[in-house]
Amino acid sequence: MVSTWEDFYAKHPPPQDLAQNEQALKEFTRKHLEAGNKVVLVTSGGTTVPLEHNTVRFVDNFSAGTRGSVSAEYFLEYGYAVIFMYRVKSLEPFSRHFIGQKFLDLLQVSNNNENSVITVLPEYTQKVATVLRKYREAFNKKKLLQLTFTTFSEYLWLLRSACQALAPLENKAILYLAAAVSDFYIPSNEMSIHKISSSGPPTISLQLVPKILAPLVSLWVPKAFVVSFKLETDESLLISKARTALNKYHHNLVIANMLQTRKQQVIIVSKETNYVLSLTNEQLDNGEEIEQLIVRDLIEKHIK
């Protein structure tokens, strides 16, 4: 059974912080509309589907948020204002360079008049300074707004609110939908209130999610430039599924990629054609990122 998007919003309550996020979205988009800036909404990370209202267990979608967080940085470099809508604890622009123990490896501790002084190791100073300058510039110019979601329901509510805020920008709005969104969910009224008992194998019925691209393209932001993503593990299905999505939802582009090679190669699929963007092994080893090629290609060839 496939629920309609209207049914979904009618049956699932909005997240508690939605009003606060909507206010932030309105202020951000109004500022950049008045300044004549283009604004891109970048969605990033994976959604969860809770199995209980008091959630202990959930179904997760695989995504560290690499594609979205890296792309957001490159959009900022090209002068765009960015709404970065991401899964809690997934990668974020700028801080993604210093995650986990690697961040501690950049630092050293010394004593100065009995006080501890923390500094960046000389060999890493330039890298840290470069990232920090870009981060400060984005926030000082108020070019980056970050909003979070965890569950599939939170994502859909926040996405619709972001679209409503972006609608006045018309063709100056870009949607770069890189989040890994669940294809299945459990309706709120069918979920267990408490932790599912482990006394026996549970029977869980998942429903197909409503296809949000349909109202997004036709109703919410009909003049925006919309980019979706298609990830597959079967190469024979990749292009046909991407083109089917374009024909069905009538948006602008699908960026298609295989799970195994997604960091090295993507295929840009439009209504007219498709072509490959890729990095060599040497470029990957040198730290180059496929997202820079994607964002530059979008701006140069597609986004007017």
C-alpha cells in the first residue's frame, strides 16, 4: 500500500522544533531574496524509521552525509547561500575535515607558566587555517543555515517547510536532494507504543513512502531547479531508473551513482542526455573530491 503525501502529513504530527526552524528559514531566505542571491537547499545523511513510539529500535538508511556536506562547501565557494538540512551526527560542512581521533592528532599540548597551551601541529596549521577561514566567512556573511532531522517524518516535515520558504525565490532556488531517504516506513498509528517484546519474532509491516518529489516539483517550488540522486548496486538498472524518475516527476536532473564507485564517478542524467563525471585514481589519492566536479558542472551547464 502506498500512502499519499496528504495522508502522511495529516496522520503524522510535526516535530516539536518545526516552528522554530520555519522562522529561521523565513529569515534566511528573506535576507537572500532581498540581496538577490541564489539559495541552495542541500539535504544530507540518512533517515531513520522508528519501530516504536518510545524508540529503541529503528530501520536506518546508509549514509554518512559525505556527498551533501562536501557539496555544501563547494556551493558556498561559488557564492551560493546554503540551507544545509542534515541527519543528526552525520557529516557537516567544514567540521567534516576534523572528525574523530584525527582531530586530536592535529593538536599538541605544551605548558606555559604552569598553564596548558593547545596548538595545532605545524604540519597541519595551513590546512586548519584554510578550513577555519572558509567557515568563518560563511557564518559571518550568514550564508549557511544548518537544520537537523533524524526520522523520516521529521525529514518530510522540514523539507516541506524549507520548500515553502524557498518558493518566493522562484528560479533562484535550487534543491540538491542528496539525503538517503527511506523507501519504507511504519505509519504512526501502527507503531508499538513501547519497546517491542523480544519473546518471539515480531511481525512488522512496512508501507511504501509517499513520493514527495511529485508535490515538491509541481506545487511547492515549481520554478526551482531540482536535483535528485539515484544510488544503485545493479549497474544495469541505474540509467533506466534515473530516467524513469525524470519522466515521472519532471524535475531537472538526476545524479546517478553506483554504491561501489560513488566517490569516484557519477552520471549526470537530464531529459536530453547523460554523461559521466569521474576522477582518476591519482586525483583521489591527492584528495580531490567528485562533489567539486558535480557542483561546478551544475553551475556551468545547467543552473541559469
